[in-house]
Amino acid sequence: MVILLALVLVAALNVSCGKKPATQPVEQPKPQRPLVWGGPDIETLNPILSESSYETDIMNAIFSTLIKVNEKLEYVPDLLEELPKVSDDGLTYTFRLRKGVKFHDGVELTTKDVKYTYDIHMDPNVTVPSRTLWEKIDSWNIVDDYNFSFTLKEYVAEYLEGWAYSSAIIVPKHIVEAEYKASGNTLTKGGEFSRRPIGSGPYKIVEWKPTEYIMLERFDDYFKGKPQIEKIVFKFIPTDDVKLAQFSAGEIDIMEVPAPQYKEILSKKQGGMPIEVVNYPAFIYVHADFNLRNPIFQDKEVRQALAYAWPQDQFIETVLDGVGQPATGFLPTISWAYNPNVKRYNYDLKKAEELLESAGWKLGPDGVRTKNGLRLEFTMNASAGNRVREAWQQIAQQEWAKIGVKAHIQNYEPATLFGDILDGLKFDMIIFGWVSGFDPSPRTLWHSSQIPDPTNPETSGQNYPGFVNARVDELIELAEKEMDREKRKQYFFEIQEILAEEVPSIYIYFFAKVYAYPSALKNFKPNPTQANNTWNIWEWELQ
Amino acid sequence: MTKKIARRFLVSLFSLLVISVLSFALMQLAPGGPMAMYAENPKITYADRMRIAQQLGLDKPAHVRYVIWLKNTVRGDLGLSYATGRPVAREITDRLPATLKLMAASFLISISIAIPIGIYSATHRYSLFDNVVTFFSFLGISMPAFWFGLLMLYVFSIWLGVLPGGGQSTPWFDPLAFKPMVRPFAVLWEHLKYMIMPAVVLGLMNTAKWSRYMRSSMLEVISQNYIRTARAKGVPERRVIYRHALRNAMTPIVTIMGLDLPSFFAGAVVTETIFAWPGIGRLFITSVGNRDYQVLMGIVIITAVLVLLGNFLADILYTVLDPRVKYES
């Protein structure tokens, strides 16, 4: 009761101005309106602890990295005067920092900040999601405030790539070290540097309202010059429906468009303002992994037959509205190592049936094929609510039924799918997405040393299907040691051929990222790599 | 009386303990876990995940974690969120005002619609108005909140464009940009425009339900002998209804409103997600997705305390208000 009364009082106070509002909404003056990006909520802005790509979009605006990868997938210097020099043995990288780079608090960025960034990532007390980049470094040589070099323990192909992403953001030593000491020699996502970070990027943080938005304001002393757009807001929106509503109502300007809504967006004008819809190729692909430990998937012919028996082109045309590319392997067509001549599985039910027959899978009385007492029946798992993947499952289920294969659909929310079904290897077939890197090496996915075993904590890797192929292992190792890109390309070509023949997983399609944004926004160039959408935010202009 | 209150209080405490054990156990039974968000990232190795789990204390068995949690909670420390690393209490208090504001607004809307409608329906039984209201009440009770919410979004944000499609405030709102004359209205509208749709959606179910209760409660009272007596004495009808009938008809309604308090928390989960309202409901959904046990336990416990406290106080007040209700000795 008391609570009820209190609630009523609170409400009364809120509306205490008494009169009803003017019936007409009061128009706000337009010019001050910042550029608004609509996306999901985030947890931290501390690049040392972050692991989400949406956080990357905001951190790109606040921080700088030594180099960047541009939209043509070339390395370009960021905090550096020029790209680093690499020694002939590929082990030593020599860098020269720009002079006069300022953090938002006016302190200059120097080599001590770079070295500290390395130190803090290697600190055992700090919950760093990944140390892959940092662990490779053997020794440092700091020459002066602007010149430094480091030497790797062993040759790593495309090592520089990691330095272009948010995981290698250079943090201000004077700020982070103070917080590290104050919080008992560690860093947490709850710390001040997580919530109001100080960086050397084109925008500084003005306000973070939890679950509402983050507002950024341009940093006048940015080392590449003052950005043209004054304020940028990142608004947190929990669902696609609300995002679409807000975009249509003109409350957000930029958003990533979920593929099935592509045509809907095209037909809309945002608050009368003309909009652009762009479609960028991405490194993300969706695939259906076989659990090769399951006896029904032992025959290569079964896997090939399933790969033949679904209409890839029609799927992309109808379900994805044509946004997306057919996948023939783990590399997108934009990759330099992409092999266009691998075996393709164009929709062919007859061929699929022949393959199953030849492997000895005979049709049973109930229309499901059997062999040696095994029924060709299994369950597919995917994230519940992912409309594209659910549509694929339904298409595959119907098509496979035609060739005598019975597939069930059982979907889970992501925490269960990844935390339990995938990690515990409790699947027959699982559908999800991977981000392939700039460097094509598929070690963690297909090397036989990367097969995880839930009962053995010593194992690691993402070879969830349990694929073992000696030649693929050998090719991966050769490609990792080779420095000549042409030779590496040959190795990757062969890996792709073997995977296409063996089909340890069915490649469904490569993502295309679709963005809607106002026509007035210039230089918006989303990047297919982990550099993400805002990598060049200092160049953005509103006309 | 003091003894009764003390006993009631102890029972509440015990319920709280049972709630916490059950909630904790249920969360552990749900598949997946706080580490799942790292599983999809190919750069984070299995060893990395083991290391992070250990740093978060997730390597200990569930009953040990429960005891640790209970000890800290009794001391007033709800722990740190796995996802954001901030104190759970801060995560909740950051969002509580938004949720309370929304609940208060929808409560007000519900009362101010349901009560008059209920009275009018009861005094004009089987009239056209009564039938129309009955139709809409049942519609309101049966309509799922998420669907009604999306419908509102479509009509008022996309189609008519008069109300914002979600959020709680305009990031760039500046009262000084308005002339002093219109400034108070601008500020008021800035607050109201975001609140209207979520408050209506959150209150929909209760508005419909309460108007039904109000109607039947009123009908029951009107047929009582003392009302007939009042009418026979020649008391004006208005006075009969508002003075003699209403006060007695309200007593059960007030109880129902108290018992419906949890439904506002439950409804907030859906409503806040649809309208991007930055309250507890959204925190809850996000935390379920992340399996952020710490935050979930915090929300469950605080909600449970509020509900138990509400019931506890309602019980006590009831005996004060209505002399016929007594705790038997």
C-alpha cells in the first residue's frame, strides 16, 4: 500500500506541472541534431577488455591504432608516420610514431603508451579476452619517444593485421596505470576507463546513459585535423522492429539493416530525407557443421549429397533478398586467397540420390534411407529467432526429405546454443556464423590439433566437426611459415579444394552487410574486416 | 499485535530465502552460462575462456557460489555484473528510476481509466456503453502486450509520426533552445512523449482487468440493503454512489491493485524491450541472454523484497482499515 501511495506520489511529481501539454508537439530546432547511429547495447569502452564488434564501432571514434586497414583491404598508417619496416627474416618490425599526437586530456602519445599497451595486455591479473597478438612478441626496443621496434618469437603471416583492430588500440599509460593501481592491480569493465575512456581518436565521450545512448563530441586537437561532424550519438536499440520504427520515424540516421528487411528499407524515405542503402561484402559466413563423430556422417557421399540437395541461388534470392554471396569455402571472393575453381554443389537432387545409392543408403519403407541398421535421420541446431538461418533449415528439411533424409529442427537461444550444444559437442548438425580473418589461415577451424574435447580442458580450438586430414594439417603449417604470398596462395587453394571435396561443413552463404544512411553523409565506407564501420569516422562529412 | 507483525516478518524472510535458493538453482539448471558469449569469437581460445572463468569465480561449484552470494548479499553487497563488471546494485539503481517512472505513469493511467469506467458500467448496466466497454475490456485482457506495443509503434511512430519510436529522452534536447514562454511545455512534452506509449501498453492489461473488478464490486455493493435504505431516505443518487457505495466498493479493488504490483514488474520486461525503455526489465532481458547470474539474482531479490514488503504492509494496513479483519489470536 505504502509503495502504491509512493508510486502515485512519484507520478504526481513527474506530472506536477499540472496542465496537459499543448496538443501540438513542440518542434525542435533542427540544426543542433547530431548524427545518430542505432545499434545494440554495449558493455564496455575499455579496448583491453572489450570483445564485441559493436563496441569496436564506438571505440574506433574514441581511440587510435598504429595502423588501419582501409576499405580496399590495404594497410595504411594511423598513429605512424609511415607503415612499419619489416626485416628480411620477417621477425623485426620497426615503427615511427607521429609527433604531436594528443590524448583528449592534452597529454602527448609516445612510445611509452605503446609499450604500456603491450604490458597491460600481458598482465596476468587482467581479464583480457585474447592475447593472440601480444604473445607473439619476444622483445622490445624503445629508441626514443617516437621510435621503437619489436621482434617476434617466430614468423607470423599477416601479423600486422591485428594491429589495425580495436584489440590493439593504444591506451594512455598515465590514465590506465592509475586506475590499475587504484583497483588493486587489475582492470574491470566497471572502471572509469570503461565508462568514460580517454583516447587519441577524433571524438571524445560526452555522456553515456546506460541502456540509452552514448554521445560523442569532436576532439578539436585530433592529429588528423578537426572532424567535420560535431556530435555523434550511438543509440542502443534492443530489437530490429524498434530499430526499423525509429529509422522510419527519422530518429536514427544510420543502421545496419537485417537482410530480410532490405526491400522494406529501400521503399522508405526517412523523415522525408533521402537515404542510401549500401551493401558491402563481409568476411562473415554461415555454415552448417557436421558432427563427424556421428556414424551417419562418416560417408563422404552423405555429406556431398546433402550439399547438393538444397537450392543455394534460390535461397539467396528469396530469403536474403539477393543480399549475400554463395559460399564455396571459408574465404569470401574479396580475399586474395579465394579459389574460384573448387568443386561446387549446384542444386541437383538426382545427383544427390545417386550418391546416397552408391554409398549403400537404401530407401526404407517409411521413406528414410538406411544402411547397416543406421537411419539417415538427424537434428539441426541454430540460434532461435534468427530468421535467415531458420528459413534455411526449413528449406533444407523439405529438400532433404525428397532424397530420403529426415532432418529435425531444434533451435536454442544463443547462450544455450554456444555455451552448451556447441561447446559440449551435443549436435548432429549445427548452423552458425564465423568471421574469417584477413589472413586466410584456417588453423583454428580445420587443423586436427584444434579439435576441442569438453572432457579435457587441455584441448582448445574451433574444429568442432572433428575434421582430421593430414594433408590439410601439412598445408596449414606450410602456409604459416611461408613469406611469399604467391606460394601461400597455392597452399590455401589446395586447402579449399580438399574442404570442398570432403564437405566437413556445408557452406551456406557469405554475409553482405547492408546499411541505410542519409544521402548527405559522405565518406561512409564500412569495412569488411574487423576494422568495422567507423574505421574512418574522422573523414565523415555531412553536406 | 507486535507479535503477529514479528511472526509475519519472519515468514517473509523465510520466503525470501526460499525464493533465492530456487532462483539460483533454476539459473544453474538453464543450459549455457556466462562464458557462452566468448564461444563464438574465434580469437578467444579455450584456454582464454578457462582463465576468464577462473577470474570471475565461475570455476567453483554452484552450491559454493550460492553460499558466497548469500553471505555477500546479507552484508548488502550484491556483487559485480559478469558482463559489465559494475556493481549489481549500481546497475539496478541506474535503471530503477526509469522503471518506477513508467510503472507510476501506467498505474495512474490504469486507475484513472478503470475506476470511472467501472462505476459508469455498473450504474448503467447492460447499456450500450456497458456493452462496448465490456467488449474492449476483454479485448484488452486477451491482447498480448508485445503485439499491442508493435501496433502502437506502427500507428503512432511510423504511420502518424507523432510519437518517438522508443527511448526515454532526446540526447540533444536543450530547453534553452525554446522561448521562455513555451519552455515549460517543451520540457513537459519531452518527458511525456516518450512515456505515453509504453505506459499505455504496460497499463493495458490492468486497466481492462480493474474496470471489470470495479464494475462487479460496485454492482455487489449497490444491491446491499444499506444502499436501498439510503435511496429510500431520498439521498440524491450522486451522493449514494460516490459517498455510500464507492468507498465500500473500493476496498477489494485496492487489495487487487496491491496484489497486481508484481505484474508491473513482469510487464516491464516486455514493454521496456519493445520501446527501448532503459529500465530494469531490459536489464533483466539482457542479463538472461548473457546468463549474468549476478545481475539476475540482484533483480530477483530486489523485486521479491518489494513484492513481499507490499503484501506485508497491505496485510497490516488491512487490519487497520477494516475493523472486521483481525488476526485470530
